[in-house]
Amino acid sequence: MQLSFLMIWLVLGTGILFLPFAISRFVVRDAWLTGPLFFIGGAVVVLVIMGFRRMFPGQTMMEGYFTVFGPWFGRVVGLGSLVWLYVTEATAIRQMVLFLTDTLLSDTPGHVMAGLFFIPVVYAVTQGIEAVGRMGEIITPIGVVLIVALSLFSLQYADFHQLQPVLADGLDPVLRASVVPWLYGVELMTVVQVRPAVVGGRIYRPLWVAVVTISVAGVLAEAVVTTILGDSRLHVHYPTLEVVRALRVADFLERLDAIYVIGILATMFLKVSALHYSLATAISQWAGLRHHRPVVVPGAILVWAGSLMLFSSGINMRYEIINYGWGFSTVGGLGLPLAAMAAQGIRRGIGRWMGRSAAG
């Protein structure tokens, strides 16, 4: 259950903020169709994870690289995965800073917010991934109740004619819009690095639960945003926040967006903590350390610096994610593990062939 919650918020932690905006760059009326397409992409990622575990039973991503490529070239390949994890976490921190700057703390320097945010993250990761998983057990039920309540309250403003006609512009805009959710789906590959901490190594059911939940949440969220905002969602950076800001309950309950912001910060904490644990364990194994704790704080400092230096502005960050992020994530998150699986398959095939030749 803890792993399911972590994998869900690994995607939705920042996805619930950024994906409606990114999808709006391509499609509005049919945005809800990206949910089913995410399931297809998520299923591909889960199948890759299953294949990696079959080729490298009981090993993490970094350990698998060392097994098939050796200690030296394996570190070269592993460095690519480290860069992918690093940029992914730094991007998540930058999104969090931009969100707070645009909503609550417009006068607070970004580097201060990022540094303060890392304090509980570092403490949780130092305690281990189970501490983060327990926080997920606490936060998720509360978050689900709030999301359902806010969605029901928002129905009073919904115009379901905004969803019609379906596929009037064809399937091509929907397919292009589904590329950005694919980028977030690739982040599920981090479970390969977390797997040793899971009791019994049972990760498949939680992964499938997470993929189905994220897909359903995507359909509902995009449908709600479109029925309420319509074409105006093209002109806002945080469509879901705009929906919540419009809510008024019984003429006395207002400013529900404050509760929404608090919930977003809590889910961002889960996402960043899971990413930082994966990064810390990957660095420790790459460097040959016995434990991940010595690199938690230095790794946090590096990510903190990267979150401020990788992107010159929020506009630049959004442009890079929408146009190039999918390629970077596909190569770093899926390409390198697939290359390791292919190399291991070739080695096993050669080994079996040589064994039969020797026996003959």
C-alpha cells in the first residue's frame, strides 16, 4: 500500500499542477483522452520494469549495470541514470518553487524556499524510504477526501457541452498532448532503485494499481478543468488551482485554494522524497558506499543548486519540459535499462550457445 501511494504521488505530485497546462498547449476539448493513453504508456514502463527484474533478479538499476557492463563501463552507463534522476528531482523542486512564488510567497527568494523544503526531505530520506511511505499512508486518505470534495463542489459550475464534439479535431492533437504525461510516467522506473526496501520485493501489483489510479485521475481532472474553464484554460499556468479558486460553498466558505496549496505541498514532499531516496541510493552504489546516508545531504545541496541553475526562468523550464523533456526522460529512464537488458540477453544467449557447443 505504501509503495502504491508513493508511485501515485510520484507522478501526480507535480503532474496535477503542470500536466493540465502542458496538455492545453495541444488540445482542450479532448484533454480527458490523455488519461487512457497514459495507461498505455504506464503499462509499457511496468513491462520494462518486469523485464529488468527478470534479467537482473534482486538487483537495483545501478547493480544491474555493473553486472552486465562490468565495474568501469557500468559506471559510465550508470552516470547517465544518475543525470536523469538528478535533473528529474531538480525540475520537481523548481516547479515547487515556481508554484509557491505564483500563489503564496511572491516576495520570498526561490533559493530560500527550496532550501527550507529540503529540510524535512533530508530528514525523511535519512530515516529510510519506509518513513516516506508511512507519510504517504497518512497524507493520501486526507488528499483523496479533499480532491473528491473539491471535485463535487466544482460541479455546480460545470458545462459538459465543453467536452463535445469528441475528437472533432482528430486524434493527432491528443497523441501529441499525451507525450508530456509519458515523461512523468517514466519516473515510475525509479521503483527499480527502491525495490530492495520493499518487503518480499512485491512491486508489480502496487505499480499496476498506481498506473490505473493515475489514468482515472487524469480523465477526471482534465474533464473537470475543461467543463469549468473551457478555452480559458489556455491562458493560465495552473488550471486546477483556478478551478478551486472559483469555488464558493453556501456563500460563506471561500478561499478553498489555501487548502489546495497545502495539499499540493504535502504530495510534493512525497514525490521529492522518493526521488531523493532513489538518487541517494544510486549515488552510494555507484561510488561503492555501504549506505546511502552519507550522500543524502550533499546530494540535496547539489539538487538545490541545480534547481536554480538548470532553468533561467519558469517560461524556459515549461518550454524545455514540453518540447524536449520526453526525449531526455525516455533515453535516461528507459533507454539505458533497455540497453542493459539487451546486453544481458545477448550474454545469456552466447553463454547457452557456448555451453551446448562444449557439451557437443
